Amino acid sequence: MNDIQERGIAAARAYLDRIGQQVLPQDEPLPAAIDILSIDGDTLVGTLTSIRSGALPDDFPSGESLDGTLVALEELRASSYPEQSGVRVDVIAIRVLAEDRALLRHHRGAI
């Protein structure tokens, strides 16, 4: 993972925390393409990030990719977070403008 990706994921984690999601620590690798795991109310949320330093990303994950992520997230919920009643896959697209500036677009329930 390069520096821009690491900073982008850190910015996405901070954003999710600011909007009230409980961002879970990443102690072990996450399943599928999930970059961030959080809890929003009674829902386990797997967030995928798309980070670019050029134009705002148009490469929204494919339906097949999102379906696979949803299956992996449901398996993780069943095994490790049974108290959560549902799952959701979100996508955060980030365009890095400068060292300390970025635009962020949050797609809730991408599928």
C-alpha cells in the first residue's frame, strides 16, 4: 500500500468516526476488498475505498465484486459479530488534491 492509499484510508476512517460510526481496530486482515470495518447502529459495515490523486474515481466496484464483499461480510458477522443484526457495504471515493486536502464521496449501501 502506498502513502496516498494509507493517508486516504486514514482520512476515510476519521470521516466515519466523525459521522458517528464505531470504526473497529484492524488487528488482522479484512476479508475481500474491505478496507475499513465499522458498526453503524446494529449494522456491521464493510467500507471499500477508491483513492486517486487525479480525477475523481469512476471505477466504482463491479456488482460481482460487491456481491463477493457482501458474502464475506455476512460470514464475518456470523462468526465474529453475531450481535449485529445486519450488514452493509459502503464505498468511499477520495480524490487527493494536495498534501492536506481531499474530496470525499460516501456511497452508503453500495448494493
